[in-house]
Amino acid sequence: MSPNTGKKSTPGLSDQERAALKERTAELKKETTRAPGAKAAAEARDVLTKIAGMDPADRAVAERIHAIVTATAPVLSPKLWYGQPAYARKGKVVCFFRSGHTDKERYSTFGFTPEAGLDEAGGLWPTSFAVTELSDEAEEAITALVKRAVDG
């Protein structure tokens, strides 16, 4: 129990991590109540709503990343993952955007899960990128990585 609030404390987790876990739990509950035919459209709306509510700088980046991912990899389905936009194949997240403002970090990130299969010979490959704005080169790099993640 926390001495100040009388609530159970979760050792080792920050307030942001606890909030993300609560959001993920709510997402999982919501997924189970949606009709299969309406699930994909509802999840896409959830992502667009989340992006629309972001800090303006993060929103601009998230909107652009959303456009890149959905155009490059229509096989990936938008969904919320720990309260942030993500893109999944057969229900498993392949790539995701994390708002720096929401996470109280200096920058946002765009990353890939092991499901993306970006492993390269040599033992070094990208899993996450800091992003504050998207240059043409950054957009090209994201497009190539997303394409590689879905094409295998």
C-alpha cells in the first residue's frame, strides 16, 4: 500500500507505465466486445481518434506515419497498443508509434516488434527510431522498412 494514497503501489512501474497497462487492459476488453465484421473499422477509428487528440507536433508526425504505413502495407491493420497507434498483421503488432508528449519524453518513437522480421546478418538491425519530424529521407526509410516488414 502506498502510504500517501492508501492504494496498492506497483513496484518498479512509473505512472506512465501503469497508465499504459490500464489502457492496454481496456483495449483488450474492448476487442472482445466488438463484432468481427466491425472490429477492423472500429480499431482504425480508435487510432485516428488517438492521433487527432495528440499534441500538435506529435499529431503531425503520427498522421504522416499513419499515411505511410497504411499506403505501403494495406495488409497491416491499425489498432491501439498500450494506448498508442500500432499496425498489426493477423492481430500481432508489427510496428508502432509512441507519442513523446504522452510518454513525457523528449521525442516520439516509431518502432518495430520482432513480428516485423527485420533481422539482418551481422547481428544488428533497427527496432526503434527517435522522431521529431519527418524529412523526405526519413519518410523513404520508414517506407522501405515497413515494406520489408510485410514482404519478409
